[in-house]
Amino acid sequence: MRKKIVAGNWKMNQNKAEAVSFIEALVKEDKPQDVQMMIAPSYVMLDACKQAATDELVIASQNISQHDKGAYTGEVSADMLKSIGVKTAIIGHSERRSIFGETHEILAEKVKQAINNSIQVVFCVGESLEEREAEKAESTVKSQLEDSLFFLSEIEMKNVIIAYEPVWAIGTGKTASPEQAQEMHAFIRSLIVDKYNQHVADATSILYGGSVKPSNAKELFAQPDVDGGLVGGASLKVDSFVELLHSFK
């Protein structure tokens, strides 16, 4: 049985007071028991959010270094995350790829660091508008998975969540239609079957990320291969985040 998940990626938003206030309010809300909640604040808020959260709420990192330790100014290692109880990290977000130049090779190293340190991976894939219009959406996503994730063993894949985020729909207000999202999620699951087996594919949660909000979440989450969302702006307010948690049928 795959987990239903709503993961909030706060990006570079929320100061300490705002972050802690959000977490404290969220844990008091009435929420469905069968939906996994996840919030990824900035690095400097991780410890405070972790202390404010209850066990039902996963506090995740937005990134992780590909290095163990050393002279890498500004980087945060897997060991550092573990030391404050953070056991989940987002890897490969499109903004990390496009703005910070993270390559397939770098992302593969980050995945290795996470898995070797028993940190759950939320691995992001997705195509640009140009790639979709050129009918390269599937080949783009396939190469992202094959080059940076599919070196993992079947057992290691149990510690992976995949997030499909069409780059053209992130922060633009545009959203893939439920049918487009389902089509790509089913394709991703078929790739997992081909690489591993049906059991691994059936156990892997695949989230949709791309302007998910309460007004479109029910239709998206109703798709058979959409197991939840990786949410940006709609995760910054407690009421909208809670509404997303209640969007599963």
C-alpha cells in the first residue's frame, strides 16, 4: 500500500517565528490519519521546526550536500541533518538544476549520500516547456531517473519518493491537467517496473508538483498513479495546507 503524501516545500520563505508558528498550528489541526505530512523549511529553520513538530509530521531538508565533510563553505552534510533528527531530503528540484547547475552526476552523488546515511529521498524529475513542446517530456524524465536514481538496489528504492514536477507549471499558475499528470506518473511507474519489478513500482509513492492548490488538488489526487503533491505556495498557509491533506478521495 503506497503512502498518500502532501509535502510542503517552503523554498526561501518563512522566518523563524513564522515557521514555528506554522508548525505549532498545524499539529493542532484535525487531519486525516492516512496522509503523510511533510514540510521542508530552509536549513536554518530545520532544528526549530523539528523541535516544534510531533512524530506525525516529517521535517525534511530542501537539499543535501554530495560531500561527507570538508572545505565546502555553505554546504550541509547528511551527517549534520541526521544530528538534528532530519531523515528526509529533497534532491533534484528543478530550481537546483536550473539555477544552481546541478547535473545528473551531482544529483547521483547526493542520492548516494542520502541513502548511505539512511536519509529518505524525495527525488524530483520533470521537463521544461520546450522539452514538452518538442515531445521530449518522457525521454527527459527517463534520463533523469536512469542517470541519477536507478543505480539504487531494489531494497534502497524503498527509501525513495519520486516527485514529478513539470518545470513549466512551477510558480507560473499553470498546472498539468489531471490527465497529463496521470499519463506521466503512469510512465514513471512503468519505468520502475522495467528497471526493478511490479512490487517496487506499486510501493513507490509518486507525487505531483506544479502549482498544486486546494482548487485543483482533488482532481489531481484522484488519479490512480498520483499519490499526493509536492507543494510550494499553497504550503505557506496552514489552512490551505490542511485543505490539501483532505483532498484525497
